[in-house]
Amino acid sequence: MRVLGLDIGDRRVGIAVSDETGTIAGPHGVYTRRSLPEDAAHLAGLAQKLKAEAIVVGLPLNMDGTEGEQARRTRGLAQAVAEEARLPVHYVDERLTSAEANRAMIEGGLSRRARREQSDALSAVLILQAWLDRTKAPA
């Protein structure tokens, strides 16, 4: 089962996709946002092109676990994409995902510029992989 992973921000959306078995997540780039209708159409089209069967979205919760304004905006785009693509959407708590992605890139020796360009896609990979690991049936 191929799954699309999204790290939705105000300006960019990091994109990840799983392998066909739904085991490993990999980066698929970054989309620069335009407007809600354009964003939903583009991301739904990508889900269909990749033959995704589900969408996983990082939900930016507050540190106390509550949902704030950013989480509401994230849910808005996620729902629009899911409706247009006619796919189920699943949410993953993404608190500290960006910090984890940045730490991994620093340890990997990436320059500040390279980290800025790749952090959204890597965050999407971490979000999707967390969901894949959590939902994978034990052998």
C-alpha cells in the first residue's frame, strides 16, 4: 500500500511517499503553496499520480497536546486534499519533528542552506515513517 506523507506549513508542504509495501518512507520534494484550491488540487493530483491509498499528515499540536490555529489550518488543507483525492487522511503528532529533522541533517554534515531546502521533505519522511511503523502489523 503506497501512502503519501505531508508536512504542511504556511508557505511550503514537505512531501514523502512510501514504497509499494507501505514499509519505508522516502522524500518526494517540497511544494510551494499558492492558494487553498490550488494546493488541494496539486496535492490530490500527486496522490493520484503516485497511486497512493491514504494520506498521512503531520498535525502541529501545542506542547500541551492541544490543537491551536496552525493545527486547524493544517486540518483544513488536509481535508481538502483528502476530499479531492477521495482518500482517507490520518494525522500524526508532529511535535518536535522539525527539530529532529534539523538535528539529523546537522549530524549528516549538511550546510545551513541545504538544511533549509530539505527540512520540509525530511520532516514529511519522519511523519510518514512514524505512521508506517505504528500501523504495520506484527509479523
